[in-house]
Amino acid sequence: MIKEIIAVEEKVRLDAYLAKQNIGLSRSMIQKLLEDKKITVNGKIEKTSYKVQIGDKIQIEIEPPKEVKLEPQEIPLDIVYEDEDLIVVNKQKGLVVHPGNGNIDGTLANAVMAHCKESLSGIGGKLRPGIVHRLDKDTSGLLMIAKNDKTHIALSEQIKNRKVKKTYIALVRGTIAENEATINMPIGRSTKDRKKMAVTKTGKEAITHFKVINRYTTQKASYTLLEVKIDTGRTHQIRVHMAEIGHPVIGDMVYSNGKNEFGIEGQCLHAQKLQFIHPTTGKEMNLEANIPQYFQKTIEELENLQNN
């Protein structure tokens, strides 16, 4: 489908001008179409920063939306807790939580659908059944899934009111001098790379607390093992905050300039503990999941290097 617009303004960035038009496309969608060369101005491909002129003929090629249906898939689940209201899993690294761009199957949602059959909350929509919160693809650890709408609403309210306590373990590059500290820096979409998040003045509040568990110094470099707690749940929050203060998470290929000195697949960031109130029983739930083997091996390697 081709949409055609004749510009009636001038000296306005192409993406900004199109975002103001009533064409059902967000600015990020428009920027993606520009990257994919699906937008032309007077028959030519122009950059996002092109300044429109009155009378410019802008054509937008939009593919019709593809209908994606979530199918149950037998993917192994590490179940830490389960009852008739909810399930808590220890998500492995490399597993996407729910279908999205480029991931239409093979997700945690597909696995949970196969395990729980029809017993899942529908509030998250057809592609996110029971999904209350998320973890990044390469972050492992504890994740709650609601089996009914009542539980989903209750858990979502606890997250919103900061009643759910999440504790992460992270291995970061460099020596952090403070034994404990708080990072309070707003996070929003990066203006340089729309696929990344960044600390930005226009971002949303993001608060991260950390405490040093151990420090490692080798002949080549130094590292710090941290316990991390977050008051807010912004996308990539811990990874962005740690990179911003000069201590990126080991194995994070996005926020550490692609450096991966241990050659691991995934990143050394694990949601180890989860504390919340059970929506039905009112019982305080305290769950824990051991860090994955590749993470543990990295720590052991650092201990050996330090001792030698």
C-alpha cells in the first residue's frame, strides 16, 4: 500500500513532518521505514534529516500487517514455583519473553502456553498470555506469569506500587570504589540508535541501587561483582546505568562496545531473587534461583586468575 502526501510546510525534518500527519504511524515507525528506504521524496530516497519543502511529493510504502498467532511449543521450563494462580520460572539466557519484531515463536510465552494450556491470563493480549513483566533476552532469572486475570491485575499493581522486590547479580568491568551506591538517572530511547536506550534528560525516572559483593583484580583488568536492586523497571535499566558510570555488564554486546573478553554467550546479569505478596493467600513469597553455569564459571575463572 502506498500513501502519498504533498508537503504544505517547509524547513521541517522529514521524520518530524510525517509524524505530525494523521497517517497512523509513530515517529519510530517512520524512522524504520526511512531506514528501510520505504519512503521517497519526489521519487528520491532522502535522509531522515532532510528538510521538507512546500510541494514535495512524499510517498510511503507500507506493508499490510501480518497476523501472528501464538502457538504452544514444548520448550523446557525451569519452574521455581507453581500453583493454580501463578507460575514463577527461572528464564534461561537467550530466550525472548514474548513474540515481537523478528521473534514470532520460540519464546517463553510459547513455552508457558504449552505448559499451562488454557490456564493463562488474557490481559497481556494474544501474544503475551500471562506475561506480567519481562527480562531482556540475554538476562536470566526469575519471572512471574499469571494464570488468571485477577492474579495478573494484582501482580501488576504490586509492580506499579514498587511492592515487588527484585534482586539481581551482575558482574561488571572495572573496580567500583564505593561499597554501595544509588544511580538516579532518567532513561529513554537513544537519539543516536533507536534500538538502544540511554540516559537522557527527557527520559523516565530510573533508580538503581547496588552493593559490592566482591572485587577481582587480574594482571590484565579488574572486575566487580554486584548485588543490584531496582526501584523502577525501565528497558535495559541496569545495563544502561552500569555502562553510563563506566562499568558495563560483562557479556553485554550492546552497551560495552562489543567487548567480550570471556567469550561468553549471554551476559552476566541474573535476576536472582524475587519477593512479592501472593495475590490469593496474602503470603509473602521469597523465591531464589541460582546463577547460570556460564556466569558461575566466569566468576570461578576470575577467582583463579586473582589467586594466581
